Amino acid sequence: MMPQIMAVRSALPGNLVGQAEATAAFAARGKMRPAQRSLVERLHAAAEVKTRHAVLPLAEYGTLVGLEAVNDRYVSEATALGERALRAALDAAGLAPADLDLLIVTSVTGVAVPSVDARLIPALGMRPDIRRLPIFGLGCVAGAAALGRLHDYLLGWPGHTAALLAIELCSLNWPTSGITPADMVAAGLFGDGAVALVARGGQVAGDEGTGPQTPGPCVVASRSAVYPGTGDALGWRLSNEGFRIVLKTELPAVVERGIADSVTGFLAEHDLTIDDIDRWICHPGGPKVIDAVQRALKLPDSAVAVSRHSLAEVGNLSSASVLHILETINDAHRPPAGSSGLMIGLGPGVSAELVLLRW
């Protein structure tokens, strides 16, 4: 039996910010000249983001300076937001923290040692013998990649229950000096949030708890792809202020060239074609990235509508985005039983992670 997703739940910071407000705060933090401000306003207007959640009130960003201050705030805020998301997912699944056998935590917007998963064990009352896997460095692709590794684990341990938590606080890495067009684009796209997913193996004995409110799909299989020669197209570099975006304009073209072969080859292994997929969970890397996936796979507008809506309402949540879209699809756009879905994560490498789902 295939592992089944029991619940997916998001936790978003309480500071809901309109795009124009975010643009003004970013420009003020960077002490931008009029020409710079005009450019950032144009770039942010083209990002197709209407609102985002920020982990801090906008007024506080002007006082947060330096790598140490930024990362200290990341550790405290990420732990608190991650706890909210994980508690919500466990409650929705009708499970207790002590039921978990594995916890995977992914994040690329800060560094914590001990890692966030270790901090959450006593906070939630998880068993001290829980297996844990912190993931760093995969960037936006990490949510899909971690779901693939969760699937692998539950195939090997079919009697176990596992959780995946993606936490990204992108706004903490807004730069204050030497701001590049890539920095401007990133500041217009990325939002803050955490999403937790709980899944159980196919042979879990008994049914403790109350059961899931809206059980999710089974995870059928996953596939990884790294596209050679594209390692400098997307990523982070570490500066004195925090992480700075590495983003080249050819990223959408890289995605468009590679994704079709990756998807069709993966689906063919399961006797499926693109037309057999009922729900698409595409990473909202930005309007041009969504366009590239849509063109490459010849998808109708409806196939990527939820991805575009997620981008507009909460921004690009990096590793958490595909999980946020999966939550929306499972709760509001749930397909009939027997339907197939494909999650497409995209990130540095340039890499793709594909996860085949079945409701």
C-alpha cells in the first residue's frame, strides 16, 4: 500500500501586507534613490503578487541590521511559526505529536543549530526517539523533494507516521546596500509562511485519534532531475547582511527546455501521460516560471490557476509553496477518487522534483 497524506496545514504570519506597502518598505530599507525606486516599483508591479504575509511588522525591518540580528530573529520566529503549522496539521489528522516517527524540516532562509526540528521536539511533546531530518540548501525545490523522501521512508517503514514541515521567512533577508535588480525581483515575489504535512504508511496498525478531517492523496512515486550547466542560474550567496539571491534571467528558459522531458518520462513509467493528470501542483516561482511550465507541458490556464492564485495571495513561499498549493487543492479543489495529481517543485541546481499523487 502507498503512503497516504493525512493532512496539510499552513501557518502564515499575522502581518498581511499589500504589494505597494511591501515595495515602499523595501525601498525605504534600502535608502533607494528615485531612479532605483522607480525600477523596483515596475518590477514589483510585474510580479503578480497582490498580498503577502511578513513575519515582522514593516516598521521593524528598518531596525533589523546585520547577519547576527537577522539570523537570531529567524531562529525564534521560524520555531514559533513551525510549531503553529505542525500542531494544526496533527490536529487535522487526528494525531498526537507522540504518534510521529519521523520529522523532516526544510528551510533555506536562515540557519539554526540545534536545528528547528530539535527545538520543536520538547515544545510539542514528541518522543525523544523520533527520527529527524533537517534539510538545507535545496531552496524552493525542497518541499517537493522532502515529500519524495518522506514517501521513500514510509515505503521502508510502512507502519510509521511521518511529518514534513517547510518554513521560510524570506523577508528577513531584504538587503540594505548594493541592491541589484535580482534583489528587487526577489523582494517583490517572496512571502513568509510555514506549511506542515502529516502522512502515514500503508500498514499502520489501529486508528488512534479521531482521524483526518479531509484526508489527502496517496504518494505514488517521485523523481529528481538536475539540469547540467545551470548551477549559477538560481541560488543564495551569503553576505554580511544575510542571504542574497542569485537569479539570472534565463531561469524560465532553462525550465522550459527541461521540464517536458522530465515530466513525460516520469509519467510514462507509470503508464500515464500529461492528459491523465487531473491536478497540477506547480511551484509558483514567478509569472514567467509558471508561464514556462505551462508552455512546455501545453497545459490549459485552469491547470495552473491555483498556482497563480497562491502567488497572488501569499507570494512565493519558497519550499513551502507547493505544500500550500496542495492544501488548497485538497480542501477546495479536490478531484474525484482515483484522480492523479503531479507536484512540480523547482529550485537551485537548476533542479526539479516531481511527485505523483493519487486521490
